[in-house]
Amino acid sequence: MNRRQRTLRWFAGAIAAALAASVHAQFSVTDDTGARVTLASPAQRIVALAPHATELVFAAGAGASIVGVVAGSDYPAGAARLPIVGDAAALDLERIVLLAPDLIVTWPWTVPAQVERLRARGIAVFEADPRTANGIADDIERIGVITGHDAAARAAAAAFRKRLAEATRGHAEMPRLRVFYQVSDVPLFTLGGRHLVSDALLRCGGQNVFSALTIPAPQVNVEAVLAADPQVIVAGTKAAERPAWLDRWRQWPDLDAVRRGALYTVDADLLHRPGPRFVDGVAQLCDALARARQALR
């Protein structure tokens, strides 16, 4: 083999290696923990271990590839017909293994020790834990890449960003309202500054009075709420139904939010799940704060 032939062979090998690396890279993404998740081919069998994970996979165009979900995965409609493989407290590892998934989409709060056992078996794990609305759109795109639905996922992410911009237009520039966001009554839970809802509040012209707390869902007491003296109290509940405990704040008539009647509800399934419907929850939240501003005038 002469020098010219050796050079041509080297170039051919280099091009083949580059093409192989390019194909491989098409199915490699970084999840919300910063970990690299790589598959040799698009994911074909997916287990979603959080309700919002199910919604994200459907939004990315890969819903038909889901073979198992956790309890509470009720959206979109097709999700309710999928096999249940456990809940946030415990997973049926044997059933998950029998389903032979090549990708698990989860988040940090679904039995992490059991998820690690699945990872140890060589199953790829993508953790979807976006802390901002922009992060939700990014996750839709990343799941689209790793499932081979790039175009559909990019379109869904773009539509999400557009709707978010429309829902929040003009709100963020308004004077900030001090907001206490209540999740439950006994015990009294709220959401901390790193939770996705705090990002939503900022976009709607609000400020979480407990934003300094870094725990996602910290427990607080009545005295702390009274000391913060929020201008608005928002309760996140199922289907935005008004709970009796929201009106118990009226026993403190000097509380700013009570004086102004600024006690509102939003749909927790929309606003607490970091999935594509989050924008609908943001719209409800922005509307509540807009009504609160009218009461402040």
C-alpha cells in the first residue's frame, strides 16, 4: 500500500468515525441534575416515574413509547390507561424490569434508592426537575432528542414558550405583591424560593414571602405568616377548589391580605407539576394577582 492509499484509508476511517459519533450524539442529552444520558438509538420503551414526567414525554411526541407510569399520572387521557408500576412511596421493581424499559424519566422525589437500583441494571435514567418555566421547555426538547422526536418536541417547546409569554405579558413589570403560597393547612406547608412556583410568582409580578427558604416545600407556622404580612394569600388545591382552611385566615383581620380580601385559589395539578400544563397554572396565578392589584387601588 502506497502513501496515497494509506492517506485515503485514514481519511475514510476518520469520516466513518465522525459519522458514527454524530449519530451517537443525536441520542445524548444532559438532564436536570447535569448528568449525561446517552442511548445508542432512540428510546422505544419508556417508564415515567412522576405524573409530570408522563406529561413531558407526551408533549415531546413520545407518548406511544410509554409502557409504565406511577399512580396519579392522569394526563393526557391516554396516560390513565397505562400500567401502574408504583407510586411516590414505592415502586414495583420486578414489574418495571419485566417491562424492559430502555429509558426511565423520573425526578428526585420518586423513591431515589429504588431508581438507583434500576440505573445499576444499566437502564438509562433522565431526571426531569426543572426549577423554572424555561426549564420545562428545555426538558421537552431534551426528551425529544433522546426519543427521536426532535422536530415535534421543538415545536411543542416553542408553543409552550409562546403561550407563557402571552400569559405573563405586562405582569412582571407591575409593582411586586408579597404573596404567601399555601399548600396545606395542618401541617402548614408552603413552597420555597427554589420551587417552580416562585418563578411563576415573579413572572406574575409577585414575590414569595418565603423565597429565602431553600427547601422545596418547607413547613412554616402561623406566626411566621403573620410576621411576613403578605398582601395576597394563594392556595394551591385540586381543581382550584376553595378549601375551608383558606378562609380561616380571616380570624386575623389585621393581616394585609385579609383586610383586602385577597385570598385566592389556583389549580395545584397545573401549577405544581413541571410539565406542559404549567403555563395554564401560571395564567391562573397571574389572574389572581391582577385581581389583587385591583383590590389594592
